Amino acid sequence: MFASIAISRYLLYALLLALFSCVAYFSLYQLSESPPVWYDEGMILQLAENVAHHGVMGLQLAPGEYVSAGHVSTGFPVVFPVAASFYIFGVSIITARAVAVIFIFLLVIAGLYLLTRLQNKWYALSGAFFVATFPSLYGDGKSMLGEVPGLSFLLLFLFFLQKLEESDFKNVRYAILAGVFLGLTTVTKPLFLIVPVALGMVFLFRWRRTLSNVPALIWCSCAFSLPIIVWLATQFSFTDSATDILSFYANPYRLTHLTDVMAMNFMRFFTESTPLYTLGITACWAIALIIRKRKKQVISYAEVCAFLFTLLVMFAYLRTPGWYRYLFPADIVALFFLPFALKTIFALPLSYTARLKTYERPMVAVLLSLCILLQWYYLVFGSWIASTSQYQITSTLERTLGSLDSKTSIFVFDAPAVVPFLLYDTYTQYFSAGGAWVAGEDSLVSLKNGVPDVVIMSADAIPSAQKYLGHYTLPEGSDKYSILRHK
């Protein structure tokens, strides 16, 4: 007996070592280059740099002139940690993405704690391996965006919600911690505004028990309001139009013919591999929940909330341009719960035969191991994140833009990703965010008149910007960005 316990413990330690080694390797490998710095990340890094250097939560349009972060889709729970890293270690892609790596580890650890509490350590570990071998964890997570931080806070909220439920909603400390992390989740990105909706649906479904736990809900609500207040104070200015902000949050890409867009995205769940994958793992989870419900098993508030969040993410995806990263939060949450769901489904037919029932645990272990190995193989050899390891965009920008001195007047044309590479704040900026949010239009007159010494823009934007570039030529550039100087 003692020998089997020792073997089980050493196996657990070995698997934990393998898990965190996998996360560390893929998080840190080519950290500054893979994936390349891109539009949204550039805006977030600008916010962090301005907070660190000027105490302003805004984007610079010209030296000393800023526009509020009201239309940036990431809040202070992401911006402030990056700003702290910039303030202490200096502005660079590495110092920003080091924070992203910390959030990736926090996500895995929070998932382990939550699933160990809800199920057991082996299913928690299996779920963590599913997440750690999921390519998008590094494609979306290494970029300093908001999805992974928001998911980390979400899992911590669910953990304390579970602890609160275990205390029969009597423990005030757990109620406060659940409220704080719910608030941090909600304000990290607009997508996570659906988390309170999911929680409200859970309490509505179980309204009898909800009415008996009003004190805990009051403590939770008060704690929840604290991050909301900080978010409102930092993200928006008095000049922001509430109508415009709400319209942006409801339809961030200003898409027209939304009915057609939603119908097209709905069909993606049946015709394209990534949405089909999301649908498949969520369907497994749903089937397992039905089986457990029919067996009269208790399903926790935390799991129901997580499942409803996943469904709402898939529904919210319908009103986007169809980019797969909007399904990423649903994938991560579903993957954590997938091992126990597969076990529940797989064990159902085995339960009718006593002889097969004795082989349930090894058969489930083999099934989960094969699934994880297949996903790991795709991560290493077939994923998009593996192919981006050959990029050299960051090193090229650092070398090229680092040669510009403080006396050079710089115009950044719709390329916010290059701003963190500039050594000085002597730049003017215009951006359109794909037409969803336009700022800095007034400065286009100076560009047309040839006032800036240097113009930096995406190479793809040059054809559409030709009418402003009569005074400039194109002698140098990088893989993705071009530097234009006077003729």
C-alpha cells in the first residue's frame, strides 16, 4: 500500500515537472519574435509605456497630446503589470512578454487548483496538459493581449466561488475574493463582460438557494465594484461619448449586415476545423453534464458558470469577423474540463459490463494520453505558432528604429506596433483600427505637406496612403514595415 502511494506521488511530481517544462519551453522559445508584434498588442504596449513614463492611460497622437483608452479593448489589469515591468526593467518586447509568460503560468496553476477542487488531481493534471499542448495558448498568450490574463482571473474567481459554495456561502473572505477576481475578469477585455451574465444565469437557475445567501452576494458585489470603479476611472475620459463607447463594445468592427455575418460564422462551426474543434470539445462537456445530471450528481456553481461562459463566448463569436482567436477563451475553459467529460462519456457503456468496468481507469488513461500526444504533435510540427519561429521582425525593427535620434520628427501611419520600438517620444501618430476607431486625422495635413522627417507604416498600407506621401520615397524597410524619408 505504502509503495503504491509513493509511486503515485512520484508519478504526480514527474508529470507536474513535464507539464511546467512544456509550458516554459513553448512560452519562452523565440519570445520576442514568435508571434510577431501586431496591431492590438502595439496599442496595449503604448498604453503601458505612457502609464510608466507619463502617468497617462492613453495613446499619444503627438508629443504631449493623448487620446483616451476608451476604444482599446484591454483594461488596467493587463496594462498596469506591463507598465510596472517597463518602469522597472525598461521598455522592450521582452519585458512586456515576460509579463505574458507569468500570466500563462498563472492560468495553468489556477486551472490545476480549480479542477483539483472540482474533480481530482489526475483529471486536473490531464486538463492542464490539454491546455499546455494547445497551440493557441502560445499564439494568443505570448502576445501581450488580454485573453490569457482574463482567463487567469476567471479561473481564480471560479476557484473562490467553489470555496464559497463549500462553505455554504458563509465565508466572507471567499465572497470578497470571488468578487475581486470577478471584477478583474470583467474589466480585462469586453469579451469578459459576459462572465457576470453567466453567473447571473446560474443564480437565476438556482434562485431558491440564491435567496438564502443574500449576505454573501452583497459582500461579493461590493468587492466586485472595486475593479469596476478603477476601470471606469482609468479607461475613459470625460470627453468620451457613452453612446459611441457602447456602440463600439456592441459591434467593435462596425460590421454591417450582421445577420449575414452571424449566419456565415455559424456555418464555420460545421465547415472549418478550428470552430469545429471548439464545438466538439464543448459538445463532449455538454453530454457529460447531461449524463451526470441524470445520475443525480451535484454539479457545482463554478462548473455551471464556466460552461455557460463557454456557450456565451461561442455565441459572441457569431458577431465578429470570424477570426478564430475569439473562440480561444471558450477552447481553454472547455479543455480544462474535457478529461473528466471524456471519462464520463467513455465510462457510460462500460458501466453495463462488470468485467469491462474493472478496466475503466487504464482505458481512460490511455485515451487521454493519446489525445494529449496528438495535440502535442500538432503543436510542435503543424501549428501556426511553430511556423512563426523564423520571423525576425522584432530584431529588424529594434535595429532600424534604434538609429533614429531625438531630433528626428517621426510620423507613425496606422502602425501602432512600431511605437514601442521608438527610443524617443518625438512622434506623431495616426491610426484607423480597421475603420473601427480613427484618431489623429488632423495630423494628416502635416504629412501631406511633408513636415515629418520620417514616416513609418505597414508596407501593406502604402498603396492606400499614396495621396499623403508625395514628399517621400521608400529606400528601406523590414519584412512588414517600411520607413519613408524625404525625396
